[in-house]
Amino acid sequence: MMHALNDEIAAVQRNTKHDAIPVDRGRLVSRDGDEVEYDVSAARSTRGLRAGMQVGYEVEGTIHPAAVLFVRSGAIRLTVRRDLGDITPAGAIVRDTVWLLVALRSAIQELSSELARRTP
């Protein structure tokens, strides 16, 4: 099943125009349980990005599920469900649905690993 999902995701990534907004490095704002907030600034237009929007935050080739808290004149605050450190490298905010597929694959892999550890 994982091989088929990986193949489908790879095909979507190859055949989809990546809709991403390049951003400068992220700066940690706060940690609250499993929610971590980062401030980033966009290197180009943020048109179409709005508060409450579910996006992917791509850092060092990994796309992390995130949500936009606010957008003001190129300044963007995101909440991410993973601590990426105090400063993140430059990356991108992914607006297309590819990030959802990548997040789904990651969740399935984590569940598979957990089940494998628990199975005698």
C-alpha cells in the first residue's frame, strides 16, 4: 500500500505546478503544547494567503502541516504542529494540495511504524 501511495504522490508532484511562496528564515514566536508559532516574511506577493488557511510549511525539503494566523504586508505568522527550532532556514509556504498528500503519507508511515513496534 505504501509503495502505491508513494508512486501516486510522486506522480502528483511531477505533474502539478508547485504553488509555493518563498519565505525567509522563520523565527520562533511561541511554543504552547504541540503548537509552535513562527514569523516568516515573504519574498514575493502573498495574494491569496489569508488567516485560517491550511498550508504546508516547507523547510529543508520537508513539508510540515501549518495554518496561517495572520498576513500583514509580507509578514506572516504560522502555527506548526512540530517544533522546528528557534530559527528555521529559508523555505516556502505551499498553497496547493501536494502538501496534504505528503502529510498523509507521513502520518501513515508513523502509524505503520508504531503498529510494527507494538506487534509481537
